[in-house]
Amino acid sequence: MTAQEFRPPKFAAVRHERIAALVANRGSIQLDELAAAFDVSHPTMRKDLTFLERQGLLKRTHGGAVSIRAPGERDLMMRSVQNVEAKRAVGLVCCDLVEDGEAIFLDCGTTMHHFAQQLATRGLQLTVLTNSPSIGECLADVGGITHIVLGGQIRRKSGGI
């Protein structure tokens, strides 16, 4: 966006919409940056943030604001090919922390999938609870591991339930 495309809005309602969208997209933002971007004083920006917090659109913090919505899910396929070696290394380290007879929860992340693949080779007696169909499938035929897949709606982007 060029400087000409982003002109500070004259009306508070338009400014509020843009602030809410900016915080939702970025996750968090500092008060100084907002005041400069919208060419308003710090007290005006604080009032705007208070208004938006009352509307349930963000959460005010000391010196800024954070989104109250979870960050957008990134596509599972995109995440599965990023930082593969690091994810394997994390999975290996995590395996060393698990002891025979424990019950653990594995979330639907791609790093957790590497963890599950390595757990499958350890010969441990475990109970694994997961919200990931792919982790459940990975552990389905592993002797000694009882796996429980949570029910619910499948989230295609994250690969979780």
C-alpha cells in the first residue's frame, strides 16, 4: 500500500474499522505506531482502543492492543514442508522426555507428527490422546500405544479436529 492509498480517515468510524482490521491481521500493535499511522494524538488513539475493546474487537494492553481472535490457520501442506529437519530434531528430543506408562496429548501440529513418528519406533507403553487424524493413523498399528482421537469437526487447513 502506498502512502497515497493510505490516508488517515477523517471519520472515527472509518478509523475504528481500519484499526480493528490492522490488529486482527497483525495480532498486536503498539500505540505509538497506531497514533503515527492514523495521524492522531495518543489520547485519541487510547479512546479508539477503549471503544474497540468495548465492542469486543480487540484487547487493550499497556502501550498498544492485541487481537482477541486466534491467528489465522496456516495451510497444513505449507507447514509440513517448512523446517523439516528442525521438526525432526524437536520430535527426537521430545521422545527422550516421555517415559513408559505415561499418557500424553499430541496436538495437530506438523512438529507433533514428527514426534509421533519417532514415538512409534520406541517400543514404549503409552496412551496418546490427539486431535490429529494423521497422528492417530501414524500410531494406529503401533503395539504398546493406545491412541485416542478426539471427535469433532475436521479443520482442513490445520489438519486437526
